[in-house]
Amino acid sequence: MSQSFAPRSANELAPHLTGMLTPECDERVRALRSEGRMSPYACKNSAVIRRDVAERDRDTSIRPAFVRDCEKILHTPAYNRLNGKTQVFSFRANDDLTRRGLHEQLVSRVARDIGAALGLNLDLIDAIALGHDVGHTPFGHAGERFLNDVFHERTGRWFFHNVQSVRALDVLYGRNISLQTLDGIICHNGEFEQQRFETSGLNDFDTFDRVVAGCWESGAEAIRRLRPMTLEGCVVRISDIIAYVGKDRQDAIRAHLVDEDAFDDGLGGAYNAWALSAFSADVVQNSFGKPRIEMSEEGFGELARAKRENYQKIYGSSEVDGDFSGPVRELFSALYQSSLDDLREGREEAPVFRHHVLPVERHLSYYGRSYEVEDDPDQVVVDYIAAMSDDYFVAACERLFPQAREIFPQRSYFG
């Protein structure tokens, strides 16, 4: 059922990326870790900023500030649903293909490895990584595009999953997540790689709220300019790409979309193991002791090349299985309109009420907050669809639109 990948120790396209630190850097990392010191540029627990200063969120020796953020995120329905959401490959009966829940854990693992070597706050890194995709749509980036298309056509606003992730945690679940974690989440977008990340200097919720509003209004134009306020956020941002660039390749091979020998570096599925080691070491080597996170020219060039190759050979042909992308796009639009009609007509027996509005309202009532449904019904529909798992989306469409049964492929493990 599973497929093994023989390790390869070298990438001929990036011969100097060995996965090893220089002796001097290695010694400094070992000293920092053995002494239990933190970098002077790390975000301290005492620096945490929350919207509400509540006794229940007070950090303790057992549950420091950003540990609380991790726990808050893990206990949201949005996090739980990630295991039912596609990372890249939809409609395939293969349990070994990566789901979005695993991707979040992989990002956390890469980022924690880098953060530990740099002396950063690992709890903050973990919180950002675990929350960075909780607002993602079903069907990966294809679903994100489809939902954005209909939302933008109707409202002029833009849907991006990183912005929705902030909304889910900060608004829909009202969990009083820290500014540092929310900032790292909105700034994580792995579609915009950079060689160097400088921190932004942001330090208050008023400014952050304007940033979020700008992302809804301007979309990619605003998101491209985002810079994390902490080095921890910078580490998660680069780790997002490191975590998926090789793993997506392994999944493409498992899904029989490409062959092992289809990639220019010749590593096939073994690229994932090479990338995790090589890129992590490159980031540590070039960032240790600095108030920024950066890669070498060779490291950044290879990361960008590998990501570009993934787009050429994997993503363009596989998201929502290519053949189904047009009909699925139409179903996003049809489901959006149907849910919007149910909201406007106040049909409380409809799924958008029973499965989304009422549960969110119950959840928010625990914190003395409410869900402003009538103020912006388009946003409520976006909240509903973005929260769906792949299977829920399929079931909702098949319930409402008989033709959907002919669109979605019948999956089987046995041919």
C-alpha cells in the first residue's frame, strides 16, 4: 500500500547544500541548546498581546502564553476538519496521500527544528504552524480559487485561506488568540517565497485589524507585502514551503501522476528527505544570531526552482483532478447561491443554519459574543463553505443538485 523512497545524499543542481552546518555555526548552535538559552531576537512569553486580558488566559509555568494558543487551536472544530481536507490530490482512494491536518504537523516539525537551532520560542512556532491553514477550503488551492471567484464576483472582496484562518480563530471561534500567533498565521502564505524575511514591527491589534481589512479588500496585492512581526512567524513562513515542496512530489508519485525520474534533479521521491535536511540547515546557517531569517543564494534558488517544477509537473494538472475542475467550479458557485438564498429567507432547517450558523452562535455565546449573520450574509456563506471537508462538500452538492452525482468520481480502493 505504501511506497518507499531510497535516500539520496546529493542534489546535483545544488551541490553545496549538504544539510550540514559549518563547524563554527554547529558549535554555536550546540552551545545555545546545551545552555538552554534563547536568542535575544526570540519572542518572549511575557511579550504576549491579546485582545482581552482574561484570567483564564493567564500564562502559568505549566501552560505558558503560547502553549495556550496551541491548545485553543487544537480544540476548534476547524482544526479537527483538516484531516478531511485535501492538501493537493482530491478524489483518490489512497489513505497515504497527505491531508491538510498532516501538512500542519509537518510544517510545525520543520519550523520547530529550525527554531530550536536559532533559540526561538517553540511554543509560538507551534501555535502559528498548527493554525496556519484552519481557514482553508475543501479541495486545496483549487477550492480556494473557486470560492474566491464567486465571492469576488459578488462582493469585490478577495478570499485567501490565510486571511480566513485568522477570521476562524479570532472571530468565528472567539478564542482570544494572541496577536503574535494571528500575525504569523496571516503572514504565512507559502505561495510567495522570499530569500530574506525582516520583521514588520507591528505591535498592536488596531494596526493588525487594518492589515486584515486590507487583505479582504486588495487580495494578493496586500498579501504579497505582509511581513511577520516575529522571527517565529518568519520561520513558519519559510517552513511551509520546505514542508510541502518535497512531500507533494512524493504524493504525486504515489498517485501515479508522475514517475520517479520525471524531475530535473534526479532525486524523485527522495527529494523530500534531501529538502528537509538541506533547506533547514541552510536557513539556520544563514540566520543564526541575526534579527532576520534568510537563505543563501543557492538555497533560495533551489527552493524556488523546485516549487516552480512542482507547478509545471504536478499542480497544474492535478488539483481537483483536472477533468473535474470546470464542473466543480460551477458547484462552488451553485452551492454559494443556494446557501445565500437560505440565509436571506431565514430557512433555519437548511444546512447553512443547522451545521454552521447555530453551532457558531452557540460557541460564541460562551464568550459573550455573537455571530453577525444579517450584517454580511456573503461572508457567512464564505465561512460555511471554507469550513467544509471534501466529503461534506460532495454530500451537500449531491443533496441539492442531482447532476452532482455524475460529476464526482466514484472512489474505490479495489479498482
